[in-house]
Amino acid sequence: MEGADDMSAILDVRELHLRRGERTILAGATFTVARGGVAALMGPSGSGKTTILRAIAGLERFDRGTIDIEGVRLQGGIRPDSALLKRLRRQVGLVFQFHHLFDHLSALRNITLAPTHVLGVPMTAAESRARELLASLGVEHRASALPRELSGGEAQRVAIARALAVDPPMLMMDEPTASLDPSRRNELGELLARLAGQNRTILLSTHDDDFARRWATTILRMEGGVVV
Amino acid sequence: MSRSELLIVTILIVLLRTVSLPAQSQLTWAGDLEGGAPFVEADPNDPNKLTGFDVEIAELIARGLKRTPHFLFVPYASIDQAIERGTAEIGLSGMEDTPARRASMATTIPYYAFREVLAVRDADVNRFRGLADLRGRRVGTLGGTIAYEILLQGEGRYGLHAVSYDDDVHPYSDLLLGRVDGVLLDNVLAERRRKNMAGITVQPQAVATSHYVGVLAPPNAPLRDSIDEILRGAMADGRLETIFRKWGVWNDDQPALYANLIARKAVPAVSVSGSNELIGVSTMSRREATLRYLPSLVKAAGVTLILSCLSMAIAVALGVLIASGRVYGTGLIRLALTGYVELMRGTPVLLQLFVIYYGLAAVVKLPAFLAALAGLALNYAAYESEIYRGALEAIPLGQLEAARTLGLTERQVLRLVRGPQAFRIALAPMTNDFVALLKDSSLVSVLTVVELTKQTQIFATNLGSWVIPGSLCAAMYLLMSLPLGALARRLEERWKAPTT
């Protein structure tokens, strides 16, 4: 794929290399993701899907290569400073496979935490926006529940709402179908399609072929640390 | 009887003999080595040997009973209890002849008359001649003594402040440091200190007079009677005089006392100059005594509570800083903080209190309460920091990463996500530590702070019994610690419920 000159690309990943001891995790992974739409990163377990998402989110260091996203550049072997990370995180959100909701806060407070403390949104405004998000995801009735009181599907929706609350142009999801039964998977697919229609780009990792074929607009296949 | 039965009986007889024979041929006597010369001390040339006039009196009594003396170390404040439970037969360690002791124990006839004298700094010789001159001033003495009881009465009569010490050295060193303006103790102790420390003058006028006695358990009254006769004999033939002359404490008060005792006249336990008021509360009923002491116990419980709450608050704040430094800090900061924690955990809090109050006195003269507060807070901060460090490290990495991807700074992650969750984990061990601190705070009595345990001890000494003071003390500690546990449980339950 040749994406450097493609002005409609929101994400440009080039020659990502990462070794941990003797193990090669990434061996020059290169790909772009076009603005809008749902891109699915596919591949067997251990092919480096999650590592790439974590690297894009600024959680994982890599040895060589570059990641460009909306004018923010992460460079291999260089520790990003806090100002760069701050800009990066305005551009991209990540929904973890196991959600990682804040255990001590209700669903609503999980969602309002970042808008109030990172963006400086007043609490009342943040709360009504959070309720809107919960309603659009169909879980507004769980607003006051604690994370441990939520089902897997509910927790995922709250986690999506939490990531969307700071309004990043790109939303990444790590293995979103892993904990969902087939009917729930279709609901998720419809949700992602709707989000992509709202001028947002979705990048997800999955090894669920059916789901990817039905809902993804782009499919990227990974094997042995490269995108093939 | 078969051979094996015979063997068993023989062994039993041998065992019984080895157990019981020394007890009869020995006279076990209790004393406090910390009391030092001229009472009891380890011989500087041979620390295994004891010297002092109480040692020689114990030998004199043992010889009279045709036994050999056997010394048992018991802290001064616990000698009565040790005698009562039979750990030793007689207590000889400058034990004072108080009405309480006469009422609750079998005391011997007095063997030495002493005067309670006031010691002041050389510069104050003309200013502070007696207790009446010390209005609004702090006057120190050994806790649980006649002198302390006189000072407590002086609080009402002269408006002075009584300060209780656990030993007889620090009152005088604090006198020189200016922490107290006078020290009331008996002439034997005062003379000893005056010789060793420059700058102290002992006022000639006696504040009160009393005596040293031997202390036995009430059921041992017959043994006490034999000892009284031995002492009378030694008074008559000059053997006691020889002992006291040897130790440089013989004076004109003794012949008068001995003459009265040999003539079998009654000798009052304590006489206070210019007062007919009795010293001690043993003459009151238990009910009266309890009513008299209850306000001071409540006040002392207040000291315990305030001291514990304040030092815990400081310990928590410091503990959070130390834990954060150990989790987030650079190598050097971590090393320094780890060193601090290991030092504070690895040495006794009692030693730390001593260092802060007495050891640092040359550099910074902290008031007793502040020193106690600092000592407890610095010590507990080390323990709290370990709880918080463990709790911080128990928060799953995923929680932190989720917060980071939302754009929270590291500081915000700690304050909003990691800290609050860690605090919930730390709550139970923290409550535990607070209850422990509540009781550890009794250690600060060595810095002259009178808190609940110390006040109880004073009460018990004066009453001659631990039953009522001990029960009241236990009840007050429980009254303070039980609500804490309930509060912690309520907090935990509230945190389990949703926050909105």
C-alpha cells in the first residue's frame, strides 16, 4: 500500500519494528488507514495486532519506524514527550479488549472524568453529553452502575462512550467481538457503521473473519509482524 | 514396689528437691538496676556483681534468715506487682513508705529516712526557694512517687505544673535545659545528681519527709515480722549505720528514726512540711478515689486521642508522599525513601522518641507534646507508606493505561484513578494501624506526656491496686477504638455502592 501521498489517509504507519529480547514482535509493519470507514486489522494471535494498536495509542514504544496521525508523529526509539502525547490523545481513542473501566467510578463518572479534567468541560455539560452517549449506545439505564455490575456487552458500550466523550477523530478497538455472542456482534457492527458515518474513523483488531467481511470497509492482514 | 516404680519415685524426689530446696535457702529480692548507685547497680568493675546499700541490706536480711540473697531485676514501677504475684519475696530498691503501700502490702519497718528536696538551677537559688515560688512553672519528678503526689497537690495549692518522668536522670537534665524550673525528689537522688551535674542547687528546706521500706506480699506478714526484728537488731548494733556511711548517705535523720523504731513507736509514713493533708488516696474509699481520679483519666484519654489523631494525620500525609516517591521517583529518591522506611521500621519507636526528645535537645528543644507527635508521626509514616505503596502497586496497569489514553497526565492518573482505588485497598490496614497507634501512644509517657496509660499507672500506684484503674483504662481505650472500626466499615460499605 502506498499511503504517504494519500491526502485522505488519517493514519500512516511506516516500517514499524519492535524486538523484545529474542522475539521479533513487529518486523516492518506498514499500512495506511483512510479517513472515515471501518478498518479491520486481522491475523492470528501473536501476529502483533494489539501491539500496533497500543503503539498508535502511545502506550507501546517501538524500535524503528514512524506513526503519523493528523499531524502528530511518533518516531521509533524516541520517547514522546508529554506535550506530544497530549496532542496524540486528542486524535485517537482506544477501547481495550477487557475495557478497563475505572472500578471505583459509576458508568457515568467513567465517561465524564476525561472531559472535565482533560478538556475542562463543566460537570453539568459533561454529564448531559455522557447521558446522550449512553442513550445512543442503548445503555442510559446503567448510568449509575459500577463497572462490576455491568455485563460484558454493557461494559463495552460504556468503554466506547468513555473513549468517544473526548471526541477523537479516530477510535481504535482491540478485539471488540471476543466477548460478544453473534447477535451482539451484529449490533456492534451496526454501531461501528453508524460511528463511521459520523465522520469518524474506526480501526479495530479482530480474528473474526465473518465480522470483518460483513462490517469492515478495509481489511488489513497481519502475519509475523508485517501487514501482508 | 517394683524396680521401675522405685526408680520413678527416686527421680520424683530428686526433682522435687532440686526445685524446692533453693527456694527455701534463697531469699529472692526484687530491685531496679536502673535506679543505680547508691541503691542497686551493676558493679562498674564487674557488671555481673551488684553493689549498693539495698544490695547490702538484702544480704543483711538474708543472713539473718540464714538464706542466700538472690537478685531479680524488676522495673521500679512494677516492683509492687511483682511482689504481689510472688515473683520475688521482698522488694528493696528505695521503695517509698507511702500510706497506700502500707495499706495494700506488708511493708517492713522503715530503714532509712529521706527528705523531699527541691533542686533548681544555680541562677534561680534566690527566686525559687520552695514550691510556693513556682506558680505557673513546670516542676519535674519521678512518676508514681510521693514527690509526684506532692506536686499534684501543689497544682491546686500553688498553681504549678507537675511533670512526671520515668527515670530520675532526665528531670535534672531537663532542669538544666530549661524544660522544667524545679525538680522535687528525695535527698539521696538529688545529692547524687548535684554531684554529677554542674549548675544545680538543692534548696536546704525539706518539702516533706518519708522513708525507704522493704515490700512484701500481705500473706508474707510472718516473714515480714522476722525481717523487722533483723532490721531492729541492725539499727541497734550499728550495722545499718556502717552500710549507709559506706555509701555516704548517713545523716542526723537516721538516729532519730532508729530510736523511735527500736522503742517500737509508730512512725507516720509521710509528713509534709506545713500541712496536715495526707498524701495518697488510700485513706479514701475506692469510690471516692475513683471519683477523684476520673476527671484526670478523661483528660488523659483526651491527650491520647488528640495525640493519636494528629500523629496519624501527619503519618498519612507523609506516608502518601513517601509511597508516591517510591513508586514514581528516580533511583536516588527511591533509595533515600527506602532507607528511611527501613530505619524507622527497624528500630524501636521508644528509641526514636528518646532521640527526638533528649538526643536532639542540644540542637532543637522540642516541647514534650511536639516531640511525642513528631516521634509517632515519623515512625507511623514509614508503616503507612508501605501500605500505600503496596496498594498503589496493586492497581492493575490496564486502569492506568485507560486513563492515559484519555489524555490524563500522570499526576491526574495518580490523583483521580490510581490514588482513590489504592485508598480503598489501604483502608482496612490503615484502620488497623490507627488502633495500634492509639495504644502505642502510651510510649510517649517516657517524654513526660501524661496520657491514658500513664495516668492509669499513677492512679494505680496511689490506690495500691490495678483493678479499678485498669478496668477504666481498658474501657476508655475501647471507647476510642471501637468507633474507629465502625467508621471504617461504614466507609467501605459506602464505597461499594455506586457514587451517583
